[in-house]
Amino acid sequence: MAGSSAEQAPDYRSILSISDEAARVRALNEHLSTRSYVRGYCLSQADLDAFRQLSAPPADAQLFHVARWFRHIQAILGPHATGQPCGLQASKGRRAQPQWSPPARSEPCQLRLYNSLTRRKDVFVPQDGKRVTWYCCGPTVYDASHMGHARSYISFDILRRVLRDYFKFDVFYCMNITDVDDKIIKRARQNHLFERYRQKPPQAAQLLEDVRAALKPFSVKLNETTDPDKKQMLERLERAVALAAAPLEEAVGRSLAGEELDGPTQVLLEEAKDLLSDWLDSTHGSEVTDNSIFSKLPKFWEEEFHRDMEALNVLPPDVLTRVSEYVPEIVDFVQKIVDNGYGYVSNGSVYFDTVKFASSEGHCYGKLVPEAVGDQKALQEGEGDLSVSAERLSEKRSPSDFALWKASKPGEPSWPCPWGKGRPGWHIECSAMAGTLLGASMDIHGGGFDLRFPHHDNELAQSEAYFENDCWVRYFLHTGHLTIAGCKMSKSLKNFITIKDALKKHSARQLRLAFLMHAWKDTLDYSANTMESALQYERFLNEFFLNVKDLLRAPVDVAGQFEKWEDAETELNESFYDRKCAVHQALCDNVDTRTALEEMRALVSQCNLYMAAHKAARRRPNRGLLESVARYLTHMLKIFGAIEEESSLGFPVGGPGTSLNLESTVMPYLQVLSEFREGVRRIAREHKVPEVLQLSDALRDDILPELGVRFEDHEGLPTVVKLVDRDALLREREEKRRAEEEKRRKKEDAARKRQEQEAAKLAKMKIPPSEMFLSETDKYSKFDENGLPTHDAEGKELSKGQAKKLKKLFEVQEKLHKEYLQSVQNGSSQ
């Protein structure tokens, strides 16, 4: 404990009176050597007087007492070194803490999203703290969900998960189901009419007559089609129908009956289904009056859509809306737009007045794609196939106006409203349903790139006309197109792959990884190359997870799991931190999962190099550090939706809900089996029993892979045990066998080629040089006494250059022949 100020304060008077500075400092150093001036030292005014005579601590190492004393007082005084210490009463000798300054910090990166409203990456700022309101355009359910749907809904699922689970926003996610639409109405009628037609099987002659009748309007449609892709599709259909009709026409012409006629009839019915359905709808569609026909089709395909989304591990929306359930709200929404002066009634339909809206203060039509305003083709596609007749088009004040409510025609579902029986337009459904749930302004609206105009531009216009604002959507996100092997995908062109078919070839995780490896707003090409990249990435990560799991299974005591870090661990940990920062920056940059995955790949590569170096040195890698990396990667993959189950580390193994139990239950037994097998192999090698070693290899290569188990043998190290997906393991084994077979075949081909070359060389060596040119009568006509050519085939004497060249060949052969004769003499050649 420190004494009083009087006891510890040295008498500096005699020291300070020394005129020579060097002598004064030496005297001070000698004096301080007897004092405890660091721990418990009380600062006095005499100290301050002596301190102020020095501008810096002495550089001479022998004067270290003065140097320590100087730095100690300097630390106490801090920035007040030239005056009285801050808060310090020197007379009482109290010590004070030095002033503390907070560390400098860099500005954290902010989440930016590509906003179609500005066509740039904007800082994402929700309107209500961390709460995010989000509306996503759902599917029109009239057929099987395809990879184009997967492109949108997997991409939005990734964005939603990242915002919710990584950036910790409170996301309220709404999605609609379009179950009332021109496409649905037409497809439902066609299916109903074709099934009715097929239930009363037409006679062969009648079927041929109906097909001919259907081909007439079809041919007109084909001739009027200018879109090359659509024209090609129609031509394929025409050829298929013609090929199917030919055998039936021949059978009818030969007056065949029974099975000989039934077969060709059924084939034509199937091939001409689309053709006949369209024809039947054009002639009998207005007769369909049962509204249940129009609800049965979308209900079936909606259920299939939800099953597909579940299979793809796409989170269900927080709330799902159906057009058929929101008709009263849609009617009220349309009425208010009319009341606000932006809609008008015409012949039982209600249209949006784009000219009035665009000319009103505070409003703008075509916010997303202003350059497309007036595009009649796009506008008519947005209105629907049943709504672009000359009569309907004449009801509009302006060609750019669009239907809010459509008066129903015969053969269409209808609901009562102030303007007569009708049904909602396509664009109004999202506005009314989203407005009902999310109010006058939402944070995010999402949809496919092809919905920007006219659908989303019309949504914006009618919603802002209803709410009388200009901010119905703050951020508009549009996912990119999907192509199939470089070709445009289109359901209407019948050029699409269903989600169910895609899942037969690849797992949901593999499809998601393929999407993660591409920017969500850009075009994605679904091809063999794309999927192979995803498969390789999955295998790469999985091998890392399996290696870490194997390392963590090695027995170790509680204290032993904390190991000293060497330079390799420090370097890897620094890289780990840098990679996490890079992933964060990538996700802040428009949720750039492609870059994030590349950073994760680079991190795994560094871990693999670290483990390989330790393996080569027969040292155990740091399990705690590698476990931290593996858990981080697992966490990120869960955020991306690439790990579906509650797996604490790596990809789950086995069926849904079984991975944790399977691994924890099976692994102890597999570990015992591995250790037993190692012991047997060791004894077999010592006693030279190859049959036992072969059985051990068969267990590893043939038996265990069938159970989804991989044993990896490493010279001088314990066998690595990995629990792997059985199908993936069998594919891997088959690929290995193919590679080994290819290697064996190449080796045999090389050996055969060497034998052929040696045989050819031997045959050549057997020829005496005097005879080597004699058989080439097509080139030479005269030879000298040694057999060298002197004249060419036409009798002309060879030039000196030609003769010199032949002489060299002669000498080479002479040498070869001598080698041959020598080998014969030695008995080494046949």
C-alpha cells in the first residue's frame, strides 16, 4: 500500500540545481532507482517540476529508471502533460485514469435493392421501422407449374429469407392466386367440351370430318401469326395432326372395322386434342353456363402449385388471397376509382381512363416502362384472349385504357355488381387484394420481369387513383427470365419443363443452388451446364462438412478441445472473418448470392488447404476453428433455404425429419465397424492374407455404398467414415468405375500401340538397305549397284538434292539393319 506524499516525494532540489543536463538526468536516474514509482506511486508537485524539465524520455538504455518514470507520469497526465493533470490534486497525490477515446469506426454497408421504379440499386428503408410489407404476384392456375414459376418463387423465397433471417426484418408476405382469368375460362371450357366430345366416341368418318372443319380456322390463324416461335409451334401441331390422320383415312378408305379402326381413331383424338378443343370452344363455348366448371380447374392446379412449392422448400405466404374470394372488395375498389374520376362505365364494363390519370397533378402513367406506353400488342395481351374483340375495343375512350371490370358474355362466370353481371379485370385483382391487406402504401411488390408492362404499370395507376397518392409501392422487384438451354420458355408455346419433371432429375437443393449462383434479377439459363455447376458446388461443400464431422467424432477430453493456435490457425481465422465480411457486403449489394456463394467456396478451399497441410504433417487440425466455419456455412445455407431440416452442421442425410436421428444413431456403430476393419486389415497385411484384404475392400467399395456409407482409407491415418446420400454415393461409385475402365482401356490401347510400333520398327529393320527402294517402281525407274535410285519414274535423272536425301535415308536404314543382324546373332530378336 502506498505511503503518504511526504514519505514518497523525493527531494529534487539538489538534482534540479545541476546545470549540466546530462549530469542532471544521471543523478535523477540514480535517485529514482531507490523509489517505487509505478505501482502505488503518488504523484507530487516535485515530480511535475522535474518532469517538465524533460522534453522526452532519455534514449540511453542505462537511464531506464528515468525513462519508465517519465512514461508513467506522461500516461497519468495524458493530454494535460504541459499543465495540471485533469482531475488530479497533486498536493494530495491522488491518481486519475487517463482520458479514453472511442475507436474510429467505418460506416456499415447498407442493404440496397434493385428497384424497377428507379432502375438502380436504392438503399432499402422500410416505412415502419423493421416491419416490411410485401406483396407478390402469384400464379394464374390453369396448368402445371413450370420452371418459369420456380424462377420467380424460389428467387423471392431467397430474398424473403435473407431479409427476414439475415437482416432481421419483420416481413409480412402476401401472395395472390389468380383463379378468375381469360386463360382459365377458356381452358376450363375447352377441357369440358373436349371431355364431353370424347365421352360420346365419334365415328371415325365423323372425327375426320371434324378435324377438317377445325383445320380451317386453324389455318387462318397460322397464316396470320407473325411471331416466329408461335408460328413454329402451330406448324408442329399441324404436322402432328396430319401424320395422325393419314392412317385413319387409309383405314376408312379400306372399310376396316373394330380394333383396326379404334387404334388410329384414339391416336388422332390425342394428337388433335388442342385443335379440336379450340374449335369446340369457338362453336359451343357460349353454351357452358355451370360456374362450377370454372372453379374446378383452378382449384385442382392451385393444389398442385402448393405441392410443388413445398417440394421446392418455398415458404408459404403469411396470407394468400384468391380473386374469387375478393370479388366484393374488387367491386368496391372499382367503384371508388370511378367516383374519383379515373374510371368510366361503357356497355356494362368499366375502364380505367389513362389519359385523365396521366394529365392529373401528382400522377404518372407508365412508371416502370414509360417507353412501352401505347404498345397495343402488350396492352391486348394484358386484356386477355376473350377481351380483345372489335366490340370490346370500341368501348374504350383511348386505346391505352384497360378494363377494371368486364361485362360477362355467355359462357363466362359472372358476379352481380352496379354495372350488371360481370367479372374482374386482370390488373384490378392485385390492387384490390393488396390494398385491402396492406393499405395505401407497401414496402415491396414483386413479380416476374415480363409483368412490368402492362400489368404492374396498370396496377400502380389504378391503385394510386384509388388512394390518391403517388407511392403505392416503394420498391418494385422483378425476377429475371428463365431460358431452357438458351431458348425462350413459354407455356403458351408448349416449350416448358414442369417443376415435377425437374425434380425427377435434380433435388430441390440442387435447383436452389443453381438459382443462388445467378443474380435474381438477371436471366437464368436452365441447362445441363447450369445444373452441373450446382451439383459440383453441392459435392464440394458436402465433402467439407463430412470431413469436419469426421474430425469432430474423434474422442477428446473436455480440455483437449481447446488447442493452442499457431500461425496457421490465426491466418485461417483472419481469412474466416474477411470472408464473412465479404459475404455481408455481397448480401447488402442487392442480395448478391452469387458472390456470397463464391466467397463461401473460397473459405472452404482455404479450410481444405489447412486440413491437407496438417494431414501431411501428421497433425490434427484445430477442431474448434473448423467447427465454427462449418456452422457458419450451415447457418448461411439455412438462410438461403438450401438446408431444409434442423441440421446443426452440414447437409442433412436421409429422408425428411430423419437426418439427426439417423446420423446420431448409426455413426457409433459405423465407427466401431471401421475400427474393427482397420484391425483386421492390419493383421492381414502382417500375415500376408490377401483374401482378407480383398474382402475388406469389397466391404468398402461394394457393400457399404449400397447403404449410403463411405469409408475413406488413408495411409497411416484412421479411416474416415462418412454418411452420404445413397443415390449420390452410387452415382459416384459408378463414375469411379467408368473412370477406372476408361483408364484401363487407354492403358491397353497405349500398350497395343507400342507393340504395333515395335513390330513395325522390327519389320523395317529386317529390310536390307540395298532392297529398301527397289519396290518403289512408281517413283523410280533405275538404281545403282547399291540399290540407290538414280532416275525417277519418267526416266529423268535425279537431282543432286534428291540423291543426297535418299543417301541419308539409305544410311539410316543401313544402321537399323546392322542393329537387327546383331540382335539376331545375339538371339534377342525373331
